[in-house]
Amino acid sequence: MKYDELKNQITAEIANKKANNKLLEKIAIQLKKTEKAEACYLREKEKLEKLVAEKEALQNGTTATQGKQE
């Protein structure tokens, strides 16, 4: 009787461990994807900030040039 209970308990624990391992693998994969996406986001944000700075510099230059022409 005890043997069967112990066997069933161990079988259930092994099944739970396998399920947990699969979930951990999925979490690890998603974490890698998230980190990669975050790195891409930061690069794109930096590019956008540079473009905005260039635009502002051009506008300031254009404004200064227009002021001189008038």
C-alpha cells in the first residue's frame, strides 16, 4: 500500500518537475526576446533623439539665416 502511494507521489512530482522545466524554458526564451527588443528600442530611441537634435539645429540655423537676410 505504501509503495503504491510513494510511487504515485514520485510520479506526480516528476510530472510537475517536467512541467516546471518547460515553463522555465519558455520564460528564459521570452526574457531573451524581451532583452533583445529592449536593446533595439534603446538604439532606435537614440537614433530618434539624434534626428530630433539635428532637426532643431537645422531650424535654429535656418532661423538665424532668415534673420540675417531680413
